[in-house]
Amino acid sequence: MGRPLDIARLGDHLDRLYRAACALTGNRGAADDLVQETYARVLAKPRMIRGEDDVGYLVRTMRNVFLDERRKVMRRQTDPTEPETMERLEASGAPGPQARAEQRELLDFVSALPEEFRDVIVAVDVAGLSYKEAAGALGVPEGTIMSRLYRARKRVVTEFAT
């Protein structure tokens, strides 16, 4: 059995989910919509989760919402719109224009990775989940998380080393 998802603490996870949504979509506006739809879906009915992994549950739900939306677009046979230029999420210090451009380019590259690599980078490097939490959220073994994360990071480093 599980425990009910603590609705009162959902706001505590907003920043992590927003960063993960930005990496998934590569678009700030779409990220806002994705987080909003995720919260709407979670709040629509009581949710039971196992353990203390609220963020993992929310990331898994957000990924499912994201994939559902992609499937709808594919069924409608519409051309996907090009991602808008995403403004860099402001860190505690204000990065300069060059750093913002590099960060935007990096997030655009991550959003264009194949699904299995993108999902793992979003879960571990962007949302900050542990390997175990990411494995639970994505429904794959922990070893698969480590392998995919290694290969995804290698792709990112190879792309940005030149």
C-alpha cells in the first residue's frame, strides 16, 4: 500500500519540475503549460504513492503528460512548431549574455536528444533525482539509468567540446 500524495507540499517541487519541463520541451511557454497540466492532473483526484518520493512521482507524471501531448499532436498530423528561443533560467547570480546563449544552446540540445537519453538527463541532472528515484520514475532498472546517463552525458560533452 502507499500513502496519499501530500497536496500541501506540491509547491515545494515547482522549481525542480519547471527545470525538468524546460529540458523536456526546450520551450519556456510549453514548459509552463506542461507543469500546469501536470499539477492539474495530479490534483484532479487523490493519489497514492509508495515511499517518500513525491518528486519522482511528479516527474513520472509530467513525463507521461508530455508523451500524451506528443501523441495527440502525432494523431492530428500537425507539424510541430519550432521551439522558441528559450531564455535561460536565472541562477542565483545573473549570467552574462554569452553564458545565457551557451545554456540555451545546451537545453536545446538536451531537448533534441532521443527520448531515453533526454528523460534520464532530465530526471537526474535537471530534476536532481537519485539513480534509484529516476529508475522508479522512468520504470527501468537502476543500471539502465546509469548506462543511459553515461551515454547521454557523453553525447552532450562531445557536442559541446568543439
